[in-house]
Amino acid sequence: MTVNANVSGTWKQVPEMHTKVSGVWKAITEGYVNVSGTWKQFFSADSVYIPHLAVYGLTIGSDCTVAITFGSNGALTSTGELSGEPDALSWWTGNPDAAIGAAYELRITVTSGAFSSGTTGSWVALSASPGYTKTQILSGNSTVVFTVEIRRASDSVVMLTKTGCSIQAEAAAF
């Protein structure tokens, strides 16, 4: 949920709000207004966030493909085991929003290894729900280590940089 302010005749989105409490500036995370006796939220400091991101897949007797998708609605999905913090299933901290991906772009930069599919090294719109896969042909183990960056599409300000992310595919014989 965003707040807009009129600056010299142009409406601009307010990225952050602060208030002074006992001489210290504090970030405002939520704002409410009373409308006819009911409190309604008019501001939420939703943001992008990714915990430690590690995806692992194991297949016995066949090739193994592990995939991760950054959904246009803020979801983070995987075909492998997704580890991380409790909210590891989203890149957006606010409520799921079908249109939130239109406001952000993603760049995946590979540190080591190589993805089997997915665009790396350049910015892609999160509205496209970009996905990345790693396939291991029987038998063996392969890992991709990468950095995730998410920026606002409107002004190219990078909102998140997460290093040390990984996706690992392991295929074992019977």
C-alpha cells in the first residue's frame, strides 16, 4: 500500500515515512485513519525481502531438475526443498498482490556454476514470473551459487541484494 504526496504540482510516491519519538527518528511501518468510527489502513511499509535462499533436489534413478520461480504476485516457489526463514515462500513482505511484480525487476548474477535455464546478468521484469532451473544428468551433483538483486522499476533503486544463494541438483544411481 503506497502513499502519494503532491510535490510542486506532481504526485510522487512516498518511499518511506518517519516520525520523531523522544528525539529519535523511527520508521513508520503502518498508518491508519479513522473513517466513520472504523480504523482503515492507509499506509504499509511493505518491502522486498529474501531470507537465506538455498534450494536442494535429489532424484534416485533418473536425472534431477530443480527449479525456483519468483512469482509476479510476490511468491517464491520451488520444485526442490526450499530452505530459509519461515517466510521463505515470498520475495514480497506485504500481502500477496497479483500486480506487485510490475513494480520491480530482478537480476540474478552467477558466482559459480551455471543454470540450465533462466536469464542471468541482466534485469528482467518480475511481472513475467522469471524462473531458473538446474539439471543434473544421472549420476552426480551440481550447484549454482548466485546473487539476487531486486530493484524498483520506476527509478531503478536497488531494494535488495542477497549474496550466497544456491540451487543444487543431485541425481543418484539405484
